[in-house]
Amino acid sequence: MISTPNTSVYLDYRQGPGEDEPVPFGTVLSLEDVYDFEPIPAELRDDPAAARVLGSQCAVWTELIDSPRQVDYMAFPRLAAFAETVWSPAGRDLADFRRRLDAHLGRLDAIGVEYRRESGPLPWQERPGVPGRPETDASWKSKIDSWTSNLRQ
């Protein structure tokens, strides 16, 4: 199995709750949320089925993303957080990651990647008036529960 839970690693989900997010889709999935992701949650590590988890991947679905610049915005710097998450053991240090991320953002700037700043989107990254399909955590959980209700034992 390759772990790809939409609640943790779908990078097409909005990065903040503000009206200025360019693609207000899904629930809020911040840099910290992606960094906190564990491919095998602690409560399942002792389960024999955990051995079947081969790895993880993230996803950026582009049905609401209309340009490579917007893909940059949606993927970065969360993609760096995801990489650290899947390549590192549990017990990572967010403060240390943020310190190292600062240097990496300079590299992204140098090659023209239009990532999301911690302060939010830059003026040309906003898309005022685009309604999108935002969800609250509660409404999204309710929807997932209804879709998967027949899978419970």
C-alpha cells in the first residue's frame, strides 16, 4: 500500500483559511499539517498490516489550478515538508525544519518557483471572486464518513 490520505497530503487543498487563497478548495492543509503527517500513524504501528505500507505520496489535482504558477503556489513549500516527513523517522523537529526551510526558499526564489509565502499569497497569486469549493473539517469528515460507511465492520 502507498499511503496518500487526502486529509494530510493533498496539496491542491487551500493552505490557509483566508479569502485571499487563490484556489479555495477542500479543507485547510497548512505546512504544519503536512509536516505532522505520519505514513503509518502511531496507533497502527504495532498492527501486522503496517508492514504492508511501502511508502507515501502526495497529490496535486489540477482541475481547479489553471497554470504552472498556481501549481508552484499550491505545492511549495508544503512539498518540502512532505519530503522531510517521508524521509525522516518520527519525532521530527518543526522548528529545525523551518530554520532549514528558510535557506531552501532562497533556492526556490533563485529558480523562479512561485511558492506560497508564510504571510500568505502575494497580490498576483490571489484570485478574488473565485468561489472554489471550500470545506470545513467537520463537513469534510461527514462527507468521508458517508462515502465509507459501508466499509466499517
